[in-house]
Amino acid sequence: MIDVVAKTYRTTLIRRVGNVAISGAVKLGIAPSYYVLLSIRGRRSGVERTIPIRLMRHDGQEWFVAPYGVRDWVHNARAAGEAVVRRGRRSRRVRLTEVSAAVAAPVLAAYARKEPVTRPFFDARVGGPVSAFEAEADRHPVFRVENLQVNGGAGPR
């Protein structure tokens, strides 16, 4: 049997253009409902950084998953612990809490099922044991999202 190694994420021109397009759609409120803009203060610069990201809903809670590994937003989330989530005119301040591998595993498994484009970046396979995703939690951090303050309505939906 041949082991397949997860791909490494690279920021290409196509990905940058795609992020700009999805960011614009989220700002207008016309992107799929699970996409939001996540704004976090840079850990070194203090400048707010914004990325489009899937707001994962699983077992009655909200989560952010790092499907492409430990990227800048993950370092910033770890340092700040808080962020702003936006969609259209609605925004809310949230607490971001990184969770243990045991808690992250079922969220990662559900994420991989719902986001096929990210599957090549995981060693675990969709439909495989949740324990396989637990082994990936160090490479794909998961953050619990909890409301601190809501502005402009009921928050992103």
C-alpha cells in the first residue's frame, strides 16, 4: 500500500484572487452563509488582518479550523485570543479558544467532509476513524468561537 502525504499549502496568485473575490462577496452578504471575514490584530505589528474563512458549525458550537496548517492567522489568534467576525453589515467580537486534539478531532473530520477542496491537506481520510484526525490536530489547529459582543443585528448567520 502506498501512503499519501498531505500537500503543503502555497499562496498562489489564483488563491490570492480567490480570497479577494470571496472577501468581497462576504462583505456584500452574498457568499455562502458559512463564509465570514475574520479580523485579528497582528501579533507583532498590531495591525488588524482580515481573511475569509469558513465558520464551522458542529455539535451546537462554532469553530474555526486551520485546514492549511499553522498560518499567520493561527499565530495571531493564539496571541490575541479575540477577534471580530463580519458578514455583510453584521459584526461581532468573539473569543477564540484553541482546543485539545481530542476536542478538535470530530470537528476536523466534519470539516474535511464539508470542504472537499481542503482534503489533500489532511493525512486522515474522510470516513476514516476520528482518531486519525486527532493525530492531525497539531498541524490543523481548531478554535472554539464564543460571542463577546454583537453589532448590527444577530451576528453572522
